[in-house]
Amino acid sequence: MNAFMQFFIRNFLFVCLFLCSAFLLPGPAVSADIIIKYYIFSMETPDDEKKVVDFIKEHDGVTKVETVLDRHWVYVSFEDEVLNDERFQLRLRLGDELGYPVERWDVQWEHTEGHE
């Protein structure tokens, strides 16, 4: 093999290895410690959805809010472990202060110490 061919093969393999590793590496870590799915059956219209989302976003530590209006779901991502109790408090505030009672809620994902 001549020097050019060795150079070409070595660089080709390097590029292939780089591209493969770029696609196989895990993506960015989830930025939330807790993700809760709330069921709010009184949330029926886009106006209801906007009120609920705006109310939730006002709370400190909430990083993301997603809704599925036709199923009455609201996904809320909480940032800090300090807010471990906030998931319960938010459930109460949605009904008491906003008038959209949470019928049911499920923990979708929760970071626990020692588990990544």
C-alpha cells in the first residue's frame, strides 16, 4: 500500500468511528427530577388549557408543561428535589385557587439518588 492509500483509509475509518459514536452516545440527561401527569377533567377548551398552563408556569422550579387537551392530561416537569412536595401542593392549588380540580395524578418519572 502506498502512503496516500494508508492516509485515506486511516482518515476514512476515523470519520466513520466519529460518526458512529456521535449517534450511539446517549442524549442529554433529563433536566427534571420529577415529571407528574395530572388528570384535569374540567379542562375542556383551549382557554381552559391556557389558564392551567399559565398558572402552573408561575410556580418556581417548573421547567416544562405539556398538555394533551382531548385526554385532559397535563405533564409537569419539576426541576429541584426541594420541590418533592410541590407536586402535591400544586395538585391542591389547581383546584382551590384556579377552579380546575385534579381528579387523579401519576408520577411519570422520578429521579432517585443513585439511579441515572
